[in-house]
Amino acid sequence: MAILDVSEELKSLSSTMESIEAVLDLGKIRADIASLEEQAAVPSLWDDPENAQKITSRLSYLQGELRKVEALRGRIEDVGVLFELADAEDDADTRAEAGAELATVRKAVDEMEVRTLLSGEYDAREALVNIRAEAGGVDAADFAEQLQRMYLRWAERHGYPTEILETSYAEEAGIKSTTFAVKSPYSYGTLSVEQGTHRLVRISPFDNQGRRQTSFAGVEVLPVVEQSDHVEIDESELRIDVYRSSGPGGQGVNTTDSAVRITHLPTGIVVSCQNERSQIQNRASAMTVLQAKLLERRRQEEQAKMDALKGDGGNSWGNQMRSYVLHPYQMVKDLRTEHEVGNPQAVLDGEIDGFLEAGIRWRKQQEK
């Protein structure tokens, strides 16, 4: 890489970092960290475990974000010094090392820039992800389970805590549906671009004639409800059923009726939770999911009104959003962004950051 090209690239990266730092507002982040550190130092902090958890989690997150920004700024400066050293000593190995580091830094800056595009009302929230098998029989149920694993592996790769709230297993293989939480700031904004119908094309392992099968699974992503959302639910409008939790193959995993199913009668929304041993805990978790669904319903109604005023017609999002083709060729392609990968197994193993970044950038373009 020519010296002039390197200089221009470093200037561009430095300029992008300035924009990122302005959007993130590092001054506010530092002030928030100082305030949270004071709260965390109070001796009686853990008298209220739930509030203590919120404070320490938020503090840890902000400290991590600040470290990432400062470290990336330092890496941009260091790579410039590395190129200068390579030129001064006319060292090809050092120049190659500097070039590789520059490419890595450029990718890290691009990823951080995507975060600044998450400016929606609920984007900073944690996420509730619901996956359900659709058309395709046992293959669809198997595909739904693969998608659950894909998102859980993605979260694991990033160190994001997750909690499975409910899983309804299919009779032969896979799952009918599942709901799980991704407990990290901005996980809603990041994963919300995954909402829609996912399509799988492959030779069915469940067809003894080895025929190609197309199956579908739906993904719904909801923001976790906070106290400020004021989602009021009248207890008289709920039907609450309790039942015995079950695992794969119908084997009982509990000996008591601890699983809870809540039906919101005015909307017909049904949620259930069977993850906890306690019926009380399952009811609380199910209410959290119900509140999130009602919040999302309200958001969609408000968005529909805005779209009508703008003449959008509701066409900014298509329902079928991604195809996973395993036969006759290997390809995963996003139907909105055109982003594609020729290694489906890597994608199903949780390597979806490219799709998420492309989706977030695409969504931002649609808003203009």
C-alpha cells in the first residue's frame, strides 16, 4: 500500500472515529460511569438485589463500551506508527504486519459505526426472541431449532447472557416454538433486523426417498419492557392456565403443574413459560413476554399510522427475509440487502454479524 493511500486511510478512519465518539457522547458515558460507581459503592446496594444487578450490569456495559472506543482510537494511532517504522527500516515483514492490522482496525471501526445507527426508540433494550416452525412439517420444526441454536451461538460468541423462557417440542424432531431473552444492551436494535420469515432448502433428512424439501420458520424480536413503558394489563382480561412442563419426546421434566400459559383475551395473544420450577416465577416470566408483545403491538399500530400519513403503504419490510440453501448449492442470502455467504454451516453456527450489519445499514437507508 502506497504511503499516500495509508495516510488517507488513517485520516478517514480517524474522522469516522470522531463521528462515532460524538454520537456515543463519551463525556456522558464517563459521567454515567462515575455516577454508577458511586451507587455501586453504597454498602446497602445488595439489599435490593434486582436494582443492584441493574446498576452493576449497566456499569460493566458502559465501562466495556468506553474501553472499546479508547482501545480502537489507540489502535488507529499505533498502526500509523507501525507503517512509519516499516518505511523507515524498509522492512517488508513489518509493512505486511501493518497492512494486516490496518484491515482489522478498519473492520472494527465499521462494526462500531453500525452501533451508532441504532437510534430507534427501543434499540438500546435487551431482546426477547420468539421462533416458531411454519410450513414444512418436521423439517420446519428442525429448522426452527437450528435457528434457535444459531442465535444462542451468536450471543455466546459475543458474551451476551441468554435465558430460554419456553420451548414447545415437536413430536418427531425439532421444536414448534421457543422464546428466549438476550440480556445485553442494544440486543433488540441489533436483532430486530432478523424479524420475518426464514426459508430453508435442503435434502430432507426425514424423507426416506431423499427428496429436496423447502421449509419455513418465523422469527419475532421484541424489546424488553421497562417500568417507563406503562403497559397496563387488566387481570380480568387474562385467562391463566397451568400445566406440566414437558421435554423432547413428551418426557416429563417436572412432577408438578408449574408451567404457565397466559391468554390476553382482547387481542388473543398467548404466551407461556415453563423454564422455572416455580409456578410463580413462570407466571412472572410469561407476564414479561406478554407485556413485550403488547408494547410491540402498540408500536406497530403507531408505525402503521405514520406509514399511512407518509403514503408508505407498509411495504418497507418484506415478510420473507432470508434463504438458507443447502442443496443443490450452498448459499445463505438476505432477500432485502442482497448480502450473501457461501458457507451455510458457519451462519447456522452463529456467524451472522455480516447479515446484522447489512440489515441495520439497509434499515437506516429505508428511513431516509
